Amino acid sequence: MRLASGVFTVGMWTLLSRVLGFVRDVLIAAWLGTGAAHQAFVAAFTLPNLFRRFFAEGAFNMAFVPLFAKKLEAGEGAERFASDALSVLVAILIVLTALAHVLMPALIYAQVSGFAGTERFDLAVAYGRITFPYILFISVAALLSGVLNATRRFAAAAAAPVVLNILFIGAIVFAGLSGRDVGRALAWAVPVAGVCQMALVWVAARRAGFDIRLRRPRWTPEMKRLAVIAAPAALAGGVMQVNLLIGRQVASWFDGAVSWLYNADRLYQLPLGVVGIAIGIVLLPELARRLQGGDTAGGRAAFNRATEMALVLTLPAAVALVVIPGPLVSVLFERGAFRPEDTARTALAVAIYGLGLPAFVLQKVTQPLYFAREDTRTPFRMAVVAMVVNAVVAIGLAPFIGFVSAAVATSVAGWVMYLLLWRGARGMGDAARADGRLKRRVWRIAAASVLMGAGLLCAAWLLAPVLSLPGWRYPGLVLLVAAGMAGYGLAGRMLGAFRLSELRGALRRG
């Protein structure tokens, strides 16, 4: 119940953030289309987000949260440990930010060499220097979020991304209506949002009783232990970011492809964020506490229910992305500078990403089994294998299928990574094994999702005239999505994929 409540809290805030993110992306598409400014901003904003995977909710927190949770449970100076970790992290990030400012042209070239010699490259360098300091603020916010999550306080940390999208929307509307440079306004909104996000979780941590302060960085035995655990996770995060860079490099050689893949990524990131990331955030501290306390049965129950929850929410979303990507992209993005040809190419990428969505979410559920045991080396080795697969597929298929090879490679590598994680977890004992309830329900969830997909195809065909009419296409899409949800709910109930009583119990806070 506690796990479900935490996932619900994080998921609802993440859903709000992703909805606002859609509003943001719709506005960006309307004002900038897929032109030079949009492609440059995507490349620039990728850099702080890339490094955030190392220092924020990526490697650092994967090592920090289990260690902090252990000290918190044992009463062994958790607050002092968090302050030392914060001080070391900030010192590293200040140096990194200064270096990135100087080396920005090289960093941009490393991810979008196809921009060289064009207006896009100069814009990306300028935007990159403005946006990069975001990494400092968001990493501090992520560490404080880890402190809150370890104590089962999820709301403030989950609400922080909402701030980013509100400021993005405000910047776009203000710049667009006042005739200012929308691309530059977006770039400046990034570090401002980072400061606001950091302030939000810092206040929440203080109210929770944690007085975490900056002090002179000290290389203590505890920090050495943190570094030993974090280093393989950082390398694993680096491998995953290499996958992103490979896809971006491939896309940069096809005009408009960077924007097509970006918009497709935003669409499949909605269920990934609401379900996968939310479950991963809640599951890691829960597993860490239970396994380190010797509660194998509790750890197994948490893992199985998290996997079941992920499948119930993810499989229908994946099927929907595969069968109706056209209506989704057309209604959400096609306006202003975003043309029908952009819709067709973005929809193709969405369908391919949809095939990989279950793997991405199941990775978020399975990885905590390793991190809760302070094992970050095994996922790193698996990530290297997935990286090689990604590179071979993306680069090898690009001459034959164009920019879409990047999306194909992402989904294939996602499944390879999950299968390796699943295979490795089989040797972890009872905590990582599927229980009877999960085994009974997996095929039922899959069957209900397939039936829903068939219903969506029929509904999309019937609603096609409405979905093409200005003004009517919005309620048409709402009706289409509602039909899919209703169909999945009915099929799932009939097949026994889930029970409404369990859903009500999961949403009940007491």
C-alpha cells in the first residue's frame, strides 16, 4: 500500500509536469517549427540534461540513496553524510560548468556534427553557454530530493519539474507576444528554473527536519565509499548518454530530424515518466530498506507489485503509441510552423519508440534490485553491451532507412538492456523472482492491451473525419483516448488483468 501510494504521488505530479511539457512543446512547435532555433535549443538543452544523468537522478543518487537510507535507519549521522555529499558534488559541478563554458563548441560538435558550418551550430553554442549552469542547480535539487524520497516524502521532489515547464511556457508566451527572440528566451528560462527547483526542495528538506548545508569539501572514507559505488553507475549513465549522442549524430545529418525525434521522444516520455520513473523513484529506497534489513519477503512483494503496476499502466500506452501515432502527433503538434510532413515523420518515430516503451519502464523496475544491493558494476557492463547494439543498429541502418534508424536502435537497445538485467536478477534469490500472482496476470494484461489496440484502430477509423476538422479535432482526440481507456478497462476486468478493488486500495492513503 505504501509503495502504491508513493507511486501515485510521484505519478500524479509527473503527469502534471508532462502535460505542461506538452503545452510547452506545442508552443515551441508553433513558434519555432523544426527550424534552426528549435534544433539548436534541443542540442543545447541536451547537454545539461545529459550531465544530469551522471550527477543528479542518475549515478550519484543511485549510490547516495541506499547509503543515506542505511545511515538514516541506523541513526548514524545521515544529515552530516548528506552535507558532505552535497559539498563534494557542488565543488565538482562548479569546475565542470567552467570547463563546459570554454569547451562548448566542442561539446556541441560532439553531439551534432551535422550542424557544423550552419546557423544551427552557432545558435547551439550560444544557447548551450546559457543553459549549462542548470546542471549545478538541478543536481543540488536531485540530492535533496533523494533525502526526501528516502524518508518517503515524495511530493516536493515530484513537483519540482512542474516549475521548469511553467517557466518555459511563460518565457515562450512572453517572448512570442512581445516580438522577442523565443529561442533565447527558452535558453534563459532553463537556469532560472533550476534555481527555483533547487529552492523548492531545499525548503521542503528543511521543513522535514534536515539542515543540509554547504561546507568545505572533505574526502572522508564515506565519500570514498560513495565514489566507489557511484563510479560504475556514472560509467553506465555515460554509456546510455553515448546512445543518445549516437542517435543525435545520425539525426543531425537529416534536416529536421533532430526536431522530429525530439517531439517523438516527448510523446513516449509521458508514460515512461509517469509510470517507469515514478516506480523507480519509490522502489529504490523501499528495496534498500527491506533488503538491508533482511526482509526478503517484503522486498519480493515490493518488486512484484511494482512490476505488475508497471505492466498494467505501460502495455496499453505502448500499444496506443504503435497503433494511433498519427492522430496523436497531428492533434498535439500540427499547427503554425509544424507542417503535415513533420507530422508523418514524427509519428513514424513515435510508433517505433512505442515498441521499446515496455523495456524502458521494466528497466526502471529491475535496476533497483541491483542498486539496493549497492551493485552498480553489473548494470554498467550490461549498458556497454546495449551501447554497442545501439551504435551498430543506428549507424548501420542509417544509409537504408534514414533518420528513423536512431529510433529503431533506441528501442532495440532498450530491450537488450532489459533482458540482460532480467537474466542477471535471476541469480539474486527470492527477492527477484516472480510470484504466482504476477505470473497469472502478465498474459492477461497483454491480452487486454491487444484488444484495446484493436478497438483503437476501429475508433480512429470512425473518428478520422472529426480528427481532421479544425476546432473539432481536440474533442475528437479526447474521445479517442477515452474510448481506448474504456476498452482497456473492460477487457482487463473481464480477463482478470486487474481488479477495481485493488486500484481503490492503492489510491487510498490510509
